[in-house]
Amino acid sequence: MNRTNTDKYTALLQKARQYLPGGVSAAARVGQGIGGPFFVSRGAGSKIYDLDGREYIDLHTSFGASLLGHGHPRIKEAVARGLDMGILCSHETEYQAEAARRLVQVLPCADMVRFSGSGTETTYYAIKLAREYTGKDKIIKFEGHFHGLHDYLQYNCWPPSGKGWPKVYPEGAGVPKGAAKHVIVLPFNDLAVLEETIQREKDDVAAVILEPINYNSGGILPQRGYLEALRELTTRHGILLIFDEILSGFRTGPGCAQDYLGVTPDLCTVGKAIGGGMPISAFGGRGEIMEHVGPLGKAQHSGTYNAPLVCIMAVNAFLEEISQPAFYDQLLARSLQLYDGIRDIIQCSGVPCWLQATGARFNLLFGIGEEPRNYTMAAKQDVQMRNRFAAAALRNGVFFYPSWHHGISAAHTETDIERALAGIEAAMRQLRLDGAGTRVRHEA
């Protein structure tokens, strides 16, 4: 995946593999087709730099965490202020309440919020709260939707062909076999199956959790009327509706996907983007539900590193930045510039590829010629073609991590988009030369 297998890269990889399993700090940093991590020396705005100082337009953006770009001045200033105040990690200050106030202002579902660490941790607390509030145990989730790697939701995220729904497929080892009895997996966008399941299981289901925009399987959107029907069903049967917006949050506007799609859940999670690159997430919802969180209620949520000051300062800076009048106009205009260019490139190249894009996040599904409605459709993508494209784009100065989603940041300029499109066009041309043509051109 690196442009050249330099001595510097080889030495670092050897050292990393000696002390880190696989040479990485997270399994996802060795993606399919890469063969090793993509080591960087630094990031600046819309760009990242490899160990030899070569510059790349970043269309990965830290799995979506760097929505403002790398090293945004407002984030750096806020973090520096937090450092000067003593790197406080287990004390309340005025800034936690201010960050909570700002989130409540923009999230339609939230009267109160609580801060946690990773998305895995945050979705875990959200479903614990739902269980305590409803007195029921089961959780409904959807195939292709990713909610972290804790035991209760680590099922059917990306099952291999033949092992998915209606089977319950654990994503990785180490999950107790008994945990599966507390989860029900359904196909996304199938209203008949949803209605039948809720009617049958309503007395045992505490919550339904989903990505309102399923970016973790390529950016799949809910079909017309599906979320509205889900909202009505859960309300009617006393089941909480949870939108996991760890990834979808702030891609379409300050009100997140719940505002963009016009459906308000009972609880939501947000993360990745809100820290401007700092590690922090949050869950929030209606006041009568959030009052069940300790110390007011019995649903415990606590920790030394809940809302550490340096991260909270970054949250406040992020929310202040996205509140600027032109922020989303500019971000979404740049996104459309990129998407329009990619559509033209796909059309001209003849490479079978479907562009799935909403807001500031998108995916390229190679070998697919129609909009996917669920994971089963998206999983038909040609993974080898995707990996070859990512490698070719890298050789042309554009960093795509070969995964389910890509995106731009607010730091990307019109010139950056033009450079990215030039690299994408060169990569598509290489695929075409390698024989990745199609009898029918697929428009995105």
C-alpha cells in the first residue's frame, strides 16, 4: 500500500510487529489488501505525509474522526488551554456542562447527555440504560450495522456469504455463547420482517439500535417510510429507539442524521467527529430516560476518564466551529464537487462502480450497478477491485483506506478536490487497463 517499500518503512514495521500484535494498535489499521499499516509522519489539514515526507490528499480522515481536518487551529488552541489547566481527568469544570449544553442545542432527541470514550463504550452504556429503563433485556440490531466490539452488539456486522441473517453471526471470538440470546438481528429496510419480529418479541425487547445512515456498510439509506414506521412501532410497544450516530453524526448538518432524515429517536450516540480528533463520544436522549443514569438512577455510568478536560475543550471547540454560518455550506459544496467529479469519472472509465454518498461521507462499491438497500446487496462488491483501486490511488497521491466509507474534511479546498479527482481518474484508468471494464456503464 505504501508507494515504496523503503528501508525506513521496513524497519519500523519490524519494530512494531515485535511489540504490537500485528504491528498495530487497532486491528482495522491493517486493512484488506494492504498487508501492513500505512505509517504516517504527520497530518496537516486535508493532507497526510508518509515516512519519507510524501504528501497525500486524505480521503480517509481517520475513519471519519477528522471532520475538521488534521490539527485544526481551533482544536489545537482548545487542547492547549486544557493542558495549561492541569490535564484534569476526573474533575468537573465549567466546560463539561458547556459541552453538554451545546450538544443538547443541536441534537433533536437530547435533553441531557453523558460523555464516554470510544464508540464501543458509548453504545454499550446506551443499551444498558435502555434495559434499565424498560426492564427488558433483548436488543434488536440490523445486519451490516456496526456498533462497536462489546459482547452485546458484536453480531452480523459484516458476515461472510452464507453465514448472515437469519443466522446470528458473532464477529470475532471471545464472546460468551449465551450473549447471543439477548440480541435479535434483522435485515435492514425489510419492514415486513421488522413488524413481524416486534409483534412477536415486544414484551422482551428493550431497544432497537441502528445506524440511521448505514455508513459502515457503504452508506445505505433507509427506504422511504422505513424509519417512520420503525418510530411508530417502537413507540406503540414501549421499545426505545436508539440512533447510533457515532459515524453519521455531523456529516449532513449540526442536527446529525436524525435531523436530516426527520425522525427523532429516544436515545442517540455521537462520537468520532465531536472531538476534532480527540478520543471522546457521548450518549443522550429524553430527560425522563437520562434521569435513570446514576447518580439519579440505577443505570451506572462512571469512570476516571469520562469527559477528561482536554477532550471536552476539543468538543466545545468543534461545536463552536460547526456553528459558523458558512461551515456546512462549504463542507457540503466541496462534497458535491467531489461526487460530481467521481460520477463523471465512473461514467467515462467504464469501470463497474457505484458511488453511494450522503453528506460528507461516501463509498465506492466496485462491481455493483445499483443502489444497495441492505448489507447483502452491498456485500456483493468486488473487494479485490476495491483494493487495487486504493493502491493505484495512493500511487497517484490520494489516500483511500480500502474500507466501507471515505470522506472529506472542512479543510479540503477546491484545489484539493481537483487533485483528488485527478488521482481517482488515474486509478480508474489503471483499473480499466487491468481489465476491469463492464458491458454496461453504471451511473452513480
